Amino acid sequence: MASMITSAGSASGMDFESIISAMVEAKSASISNTTTTRKAETELELSGVGKLKSALKTFQEAIEALTEGTGFNERKVTTDLTEENQYFTVTTNDDAANGNYNISVEKLAQTEKIAQTFSTGTTFTAGTLKFTVPGVKDENGNWTKDEHGVEIKERTFEIKVEDGETLESLRRKINNNDYGVTATILNTSNGQKLVLDSGYSGDNSTFKIEGTGGMSSFSYDSTATSAANDTNGAWTVSQKAQSAVIKVDGEEMKSDTNEFDNAISGLTITANKVSAKDGGASVTNSVAITADNDKVTEKMQNFVNAYNTLMSTMDDLYKHNTYTDGENNYDGGELAGDNMLRSLQNQLQNMMSSMGNGANGMNIYSMGFELESDGTISLDKTEFKEGLTDNFNALVNMLTGDDGLLTRFDETVEEYTKSAGILDKRSETLNMEVDRYEEEENENALYLEEYEENLRQRYAKLDTTIANYNNSLSYLQSALM
């Protein structure tokens, strides 16, 4: 509750306000300093736990770059394609292997395009348009299935056409679909040409339009149009759907799109344009897939950098505070002298230094690692590359096998960084402590408010008493004069 008295001692002339302030300040120091200090220390520790977890996550990412995905199986692609004629591109997947190939692009995949010309200002009478397009295939090239397990090879959608519908409003309605079909209007000297693109490529892609009512002239069936016939009902077929075709070492391969995921295991080939011809035959371009030891070495150097950064962060967090006349200067780390931190750091350093000999007598030193006196490590890139070239399987097994160095690092760090792991639980406990200290601060504030109010009431009575004595004394003095 707030006091109604704002200036204690106003009646008697005594400086009770300073006395009250000094007493409240002294009381506040006696009951609040401990709570405030412990809250600040807990918040400091909480910040340190957050920094430790962040450093461990960064270290873990450097480990996983070597243990997951391509890991050590990095491959580089070399071709004789010129910059001006990139007929195709080749990218490697996780299981790519070394190899040499000759590739040419025979055809590019293309969608079905049909067109019909209308007089400018044409309007339509009511009817419906039902479009049929191919189903969707999964990453393995299989049709997706409905809830009953039946393959969905075709999908349909309908458009309702109103009386007086214009070509422009019809175009907008057609484009308002989620199936890939698009409509455009070309304003030509002969009128307005409506061009529909099926949005789906491949020799066997289906594109049908069933028009009813006033839209019967819109009916179209892609399966009724042969290569020799470029019309279909009222529509002109300006582009027939087709699959992409490439040849790899003389073997023909097809894809509904310009991307070939399974033409060569471990590689993805994307056709960009048809290869040049020489005497009617397509010119092939060579592709070489080789180990990319430079990229693997770069990953390993990133691991070394992340390890050293982690050690430095741990040292900074662990640094002890200094004391002056028994008072803590709080000039150390946010986890000063923390046993959990020191234990984890020692564990990681011991893993690095105690890795024994593996196959072919290989050990941490023969792989190019050096242990420095300050607890960090360094990497001789040349020696590491030689290990990749001469003893690839032995080196990889020592690092990523079931008991490999990186595997053990990852398993250890995961216990600290995972959701509801060691550091999450510690943070949860510290947050609970901060909440408790904040409750104590609120309780202390209420207590001090009541304490001050009580003082003011007591000193108000004393002020009145002294003022009455002073008045009586003044009266007596004036009566005696």
C-alpha cells in the first residue's frame, strides 16, 4: 500500500525523511542483496550454458558434414563441354562412383501446346470445360496412390463457363488451377489466339479437354493426334508432348522431364539443349567422375577449426573468477570452474589423443593430425590427402566406423545438444531458479513497501508529539514573559 505521508517531520521540523530513507535502504540491503546476487549469478550461468550448447552444435555440424550425406564420398565432375554449349549438366549423389562416360542429348522434353483463334470480342454461351492431366509420380517414378491404394494416373478439374464469358475472363479461370495447365492470349492480325499449355511433358502424358454446352468446340484429345497430324478438332497442335532422350555410351535412355535420375547410378543428368550434329549423328561429350579429395580435405579442415573454436570457447567459459578482499570480481567465464564443462572438455580431448592404430598401422598422426600443447589440433592437408589416396577405406573406417573418432564425438556431443538432453535439462533448472528469485524479489518489494509505511506511521506520531511539545513550550515561554 502507498503511504499518504510524503514529507515526514514537516510538523516538528525534524529530518525524519532522511532517517526513514536510511532505514529502508539498510533493510533493503539486508534482505535483497542475496537474492539479487544469486539471480544475477544464475542468469550468468544460464547464458554460459547457451553459449556452450551453441558451440557444441557448430562442432556437431562439422562432424556431420563428414559422417552424413556424401561425407567422404565426394566426387567431382569433369567434362569437355564448352561454356557456350552446356548441352547437359551432371551432378553427383551420395553413392556416386568413379567412371568415364560419353553422353549426347538427342531430344529435350516438351509439353503439349494447342491453339485456337477467335474473333476479337468473342463471347461464349454457358457450358463446362473438364481438363484431364497426368497424375503425379514419386521420386522412384511410380504413380502416387489414393486412399484405396489405386494408382492415380490421371487427374481432372472443371471450369464453369457463364453466358457472355469473354476470352480474357476464360483465360483467367483456366489459369486459376493447381494442375499446371496455363492459358495465354496472342493478339494477332487474324484475331485473338488462345494458347493452352498442358504443363506436362513426356511421350505418354495425357492432355484432354471435354467441352459441354456452348463449349463443345473446345474438346481436345492428345491421344487422337498423330505426329503426322498437327490438328485436333478446332485446335492446332503447335507443340506435341515428348520425352527427353539422351545416349550414354551409345545406349538410349528416356525421361518424361529433362532430368535423368537413374540413367547412371549415383548421378543426375539434366538435359539443357540438343547436342550438335556431325553428319547427322549427335556429337558426344566426355564426362569423368573422380574422387574430390580437395573437398573432403576442406571438410576435415572445417572440423579442425570447429574443434579448436570449441576448445577456446570452453576455456573462456571455464576461466576462474578472481577475488579482492574476499569479494568476487566476476571477471572469469560464465561457467567459471564448472565441473560438467571441464569433464566434457577432458573427455573430448582424451578421445582425440587416445585414438590408437587402425588398419595398415594408420593412426591420428599418420592421417595428418597434430596435437598442440594448448589443447588444439592442426591438420597437415598434404598428408591427409595422401591418406585418402593410399588408404581410403582404412582412414574412413577409423574416423566414421562404429567405433570411429567422429562417430564417438558425435554420440558424446549429441547427449548434450539433443532436445531434452543434458544442457536442455540444466537450462530448464536454471530458468526455474531465476523464476524463484524473481518471486522473492517481488515479495521483498512488497515487504519493503509495508516496512516503509509502518515507519512513516510511527514517525508521523512522533512528529505530532514533538510538534505538540514545541507548541506547549512556546506557550509557556510566552506566558512567562
